[in-house]
Amino acid sequence: MLDNEKKIVLFTFVAHFSFHFYEIAFPALAIPLMASLKMDLKDVLALGFPMYLMFGLCSLPWGIFADRFSNRKALLICYFGGGLGALLTGFSSSVLMLTSSLAVVGAFACICHPAGMGLISHGIRNRGTALGINSIAGSVGLTAGPFLAGLINWLADWRMVYFAMAAFSFVWGLALLATPIDETPLAEEHHVLQTNGQPSKKRGLNILLFFIILTLGGLAYRINIVILPAYFEYNAHFLFNLVQGIRLPNMGATSSVAAAILVSFVYIVGIFGQIAGGKLADRCDLRKLYLVFNAISLPFAVLMAYSDEQPLVLCSAAYVFFALGIQPIENSLVAKFTPQRWRSTGYGISAILIFGVGSLAVYMVGWIKDRWFLGASYLFAGGLILVIVLGIMLLMKNTSGQDFRNRRL
């Protein structure tokens, strides 16, 4: 029998896994969809815009819903709504139906962020570690997504990917329906918006700065998510070349599977970054960790623009280690900047900024590719990270002497 903390970790883990599976499965299927829909890569990637936009836009209202009614109820809607969207996507017979169905996926799958992290923030004592585990769930989705999507496409077609995910979501929704969860907060805690119970204008400006930093980070994150599978398929051929001598059916799909395996490897490395980030978040000043992880990721993002084959994969793995390791640190900072009774709403705001603004990446990548080259997207991401580093340094100066460690009163 699972205790309450383990139930929270389990169901938030699966919901977060599902979200990131949906997120990466679509770009992982971009090349097969080009053939199926007879469209250019830029136009195929743009079809995911409604889903990515809903990831952000719907997060805030669902966060308010979770604070008002229940995080558990919100997660139930997440499972069943996301499954319905996946089912509709699999049955799509036109471009309009495909984009509309993906938007349904986005509108419900996004609930995992405000509701899931709200549950963790209230109900688990070692918050940084638990948020690290929750971040790992996302990386498992990002890791399994390209491989499983590529494999299922190779064995059947892209529609079966979404049918399988619909079944998965419905099963876990039924499991949560039968599982009670205690949502009572463990303890009151300090948050940096208050000084002796009075709001501070200066601290209000600091939280605005933090959310601007968070938004820029979401845009850089989305650029990598959108293009990495296709970028590997175009620029990292060594794994595909190894199997060319083997007579396999559907060699075109085999190329996509080879790229998906490399993407999966990169996100496996990212899991170790999230473990490190989560553990450190319970021990260190969150601002300093935020600065260090972003600063180290910067040169690897730039190197990805000019690398290919094995060096590209290695630079990608290093970049993703730190880019994903930031997540439990950043999510812990959201908790520090938001009062307890509006915690899910706070995570909803962060998600709408990260994923809503980040959804613009699908158009930015196409624009950059048309004017320069696909890898130039990573130069743009590097520029964003540089601004983020400078912003964190300013935030650290403005909040000097304040307590930014994960702890409860």
C-alpha cells in the first residue's frame, strides 16, 4: 500500500511523462508526416503550434481550478482529456482535424504542471528532490517518446502512436479515479513576496524579473524540443549508416528510428542532470544554482549550431544535461515566489509563460531556417541564454541577503 507522498509522486510522474511524450512525439514524427501529408518540414512543424500554444494558455485557468477545487480532480481531467485528444488525433483525416485534435491534447495534457507541481509543493517534505523526480518523468517522456513513436511508426504508422497513448492515458485515469489523495499542506512556509506580512514593491519587481527570465528559458527550451529529432536526422547519420548494410523493410522509417534513438540517448543524459538539480535544490541557494546551470549550458548550445555526427550528439547531451537540470531548481524558485494558497496558480503562470510564449518557436525555427540554416536556431537559443544569465545576476543583486533555500518553517 502506497503512502500519500508516494501516491503523489506516482500519479504526477505519469502525468508529466505523458505531457512530454505528446510534446516530443509530434516533432519525432515530422519526417513521416511530411510524406503522409505531402508538406514541407517547416509547414509540418507549424501544425503543432495549436498544441504548443494550448500547453501554455490553458495552464493558468487549470491552475486556478486546481487551487479552487482540487489538484487531484484536475489531474483526472488531465488524464481523460489528454487521452481523448490523442484518440481524435489518431482518427484525423485532414490537416484541420489534425491541428484541432492536437490542440485538445495541449489543452488537457498541460494540467500536469499546475496540478502536479501544486500537489508536490504542498504534500512532499523534500520538495526539491520530488520536483527533480517529477522533472525526470518529463525526461523519460522525452526519451521514450522519439524511440517509441519511431518504432510504432516503423511497425504500423503515425496514427497508431496516438491510439497507444490514448489507451495509456485512459488506464491511468481510471487508476487515479480509484485512488484517494490527501491534499492537506504539510506546513506553512516562507515566500519572498512578503516582508512582515506586507507586500514589497521591490520584491514585486523581482518576481516580474524572475518570470521574464523563466519565459526566455521556455523559448530556448522549445527551440531544442522542436528541431532536435529532425536536426539529428539531417546531421547525425552515423547510426543509420551502421545499419544500412542490413536489409530492413522501410529504410526511410529506419532513418527516423535511428535519429529517434540518438534523441533518446540525449534525454537519458538529461535525466542525470535533473537528479543532480533536484538534489542540489534541497541543499544550496537556488539563485546560484540557477545561474551556474544556465551559464554552463550556453557554450554547448552554440557548439550545436556548427557540429555534426558524434560531436553533435555529445554537445547535445551536455546541453540537455544542464538545460533539464535547471527544471527542479526553477520550479523550486516558483514556490519561493508564490504564496501557498495560490501555489498551483503560480505554476500555471509559469507554464503559460514557458509553453505559451515557447510555442512561437515553431514559427521562429522556420523563419531562421529560411534565412540562414537550421542550426542557426541554436545560436538564437544561445543568445537567449546569455540574456538569462545576465538577468539572474541582476536578480541575485536585487535579492542579496534573502533566503533562497528549499525549506519549510
